[in-house]
Amino acid sequence: MEDQYLSRDPDIMSGALCFRGTRVPVQSLFDYLEGSSSLEDFLEDFPSVSREVAIAVLEVAKERLFAHAPAA
């Protein structure tokens, strides 16, 4: 599923993990959300990334986080 939304190419953005078909690093999405920006702010600033793809990437990150979280 990740290959559907993400790509990594040493010739594009120095090999940073990017949204497929763009030069937008995935890290930018997390930086926006970590700061005071919203998902809407990110999408407005990076129109080459669709809402559906951004949400799918966040869902994959969430699944991985919870998959490795210890049980309480």
C-alpha cells in the first residue's frame, strides 16, 4: 500500500521519502502538523498532494505506531 502513495529516488529531493509523483517530502506533512498548521494548510501549500493521499499516509503511520505499542 505504501508504494501506491510514496516514493524514494536518490535523484529526487536527495532520496527523501516523497508523495508519489511529487517532490513533496512526507516529512513536510508531519512538520506542518507538529507545528501550528492544519492539514488544510498543508494541502493549500502543496496542491500536488491530494487530501485522500495525505490521509492515507497518516493512517499508515498510525497503524504502524499502534502495531508496535506495548499493551497497557
